[in-house]
Amino acid sequence: MWRLRYGDAGQAFPIYITVVGGLLFLAFAYFAVGQAAANRNDAQTAADAAALAAAQDRRDQLADALTKSINDPTAWVEIFAGYLPGIGPSCWRSHELAAQNDATVLSCIPDGPLSFTVEVVTNGTVGESIVPGTENKRSRQKATAVIESRCEFEPSTGDALPLLTCMGTEWELDPKGPRELLPKPEDLFDVHLAD
């Protein structure tokens, strides 16, 4: 006659439930981390775009000033150094680009005449997850953009304008020539994010 033993029967089921519950918790936790990382990346993208926009606006103003001062090579040194009396503010562009990337500018600070540091916060939150408090969490990031001159010139002798050399391209500036033949802002200055 066979005797059945029921003492160990069914003990695997609670272990199985515990393991599956733990795996689900880990999956939701990784999902929350992924949400936070995506939100942080969105903030960094917005900060980069905002800083570059402010620097590009300043670059365009400097290039325009060079066009207006084409007959005065003594002013070129100051223009390429970024020191221009009466230059307009450029941070308004950072607000535009941050808004296009669903973020808000917290600060836009000119770090000297040829650099801008912008801090933004995302408009969207990380979202709800198993981690408490993420539903109201926004990401903040900073970026710095710099403007660098791409040109060199020798001081002029006499009435002739100096030869402007920008990254190997030589420009013989003619104040009476058409504006289309003058160097563009991107020929004169490089704008990039700081390392």
C-alpha cells in the first residue's frame, strides 16, 4: 500500500510568487530610472540649444558690426575680441530655443563677451512611477557655448585694408563691393559648446 506525503506539497508556489513579484518591482524601478534619464537628456538638449542660440546671436551682431566698420581696421581688433560698445543682449534667443525644446530658461549669463552659460529646467516631469515623488520632478541642466574668432589679419599700412585670413581663406575686403561678397558670420566666428 502506498502512503502519500503532503508535508512538502505546494511550497514552491509562494517562492515563485515572491520571485515574480521581485522581478516586477525591479522592472518598474528600471523603468523609473529610464524615465528620469530621458527627462535629464531632454533638459541637456534644451540647455545646449539655448546656449548655442545666444552665442550665435552675439556672433551675428559682431559680424554685422564688422561689416559696418569695414573701413576702420582699428575697430576689427575689438570686434574679434567681442568688445563692441552698445551691443544688444543675446539671451532672448536662449529663451526661444529652450521653449522649442519644452523647457524654461532659469538663467542666461554672459561669461565675458564671447561665452554664454545657460541653465534650463524641463517643463515636463519625470512622470509617475513606483519611486515616490517623481511625478513632480523636473530636470535641470546647464550648458556653455563659446564664440571663437576664425580670422587673422596684419595691421594695415597706408590706406589699403588688411588682408583678412579666416581658416585658410583669404578675403580682400572691398567696402564699395556688394555685401554678398563679404564673409558671412560663420566664416568669421566659430560657435560651439564648451568641453
